[in-house]
Amino acid sequence: METLAKAVDSGIYRRNEAREHLNMPIAEGGDILTVNGNAIPVTMAGQQYLKGGEKTE
């Protein structure tokens, strides 16, 4: 379980891939790679530093 959680949190596995290893049904939105403890989609990485479309200092 710990290995699967680390793989999901590191963006190596998608949540649904980990669920398949546990013989669990897929979850809606579970095919998006996520990273960090915030579990944001990889495509949004860095956007948390933007304000109104511009970088903040």
C-alpha cells in the first residue's frame, strides 16, 4: 500500500492504476497523473504561483 501511495503521489502511477492493483473499481477522474501532497494534476504544476495570469514575486 505504501509503495502504491508513493507511486501515485510521485506521478508515476495514476490513481486508477493503483486501484487496479488492489482489484478495486476505477474512480472518476482517476486517470489524471497527480504530484505533491496537494495532489494536483501534472498539467497544473506551477499554476499555483500565478495570480491573475501573471507571476507573483
